[in-house]
Amino acid sequence: MRKRILNNTYTGGAMNHMPTNIRLTNWEQEEIRKKSIEINKIRIKNGREPYKDSEMVHKILEISLPYIKVGNDGEVIVDPE
């Protein structure tokens, strides 16, 4: 039996469409904010434009997604090798 959740985020099998908006926890927001400050200070020091918050999230996803794997226990892991 297929479950259906609003906004086409889950249809029982593979996702048809990923949501375009996600909710971040307070912790996630704060960690991204701190990492953004750290990275943007270096970018500005090197004469580069700072990333906007949304650009930072996109960059993090772009760089890290190739390293996302599923472990033997079914948990999501980041495997840089």
C-alpha cells in the first residue's frame, strides 16, 4: 500500500520530487551560521565576495553529496574515500 504525503515528498517508493523548501532545526541553523561566518571571513580576507546563507547551504550540499553513503546498518554516513 502506498502512502501519500503532501507536496510530493513521499509516495511509498522512490521520491518523485524533492521538496524545494526544508525546515532546519535551530541547531542546524546555528551551525550553518557559524560555518558561514568562518568561511566568509576567509573569503573576504582573500578579496572574494561572501556567500549568502542560501548559497552556503547549496555549496555545502554540492561538495558533500558525492560522499554521502549508507552504512551496513542503514545509517547515512559521510565517507570521504
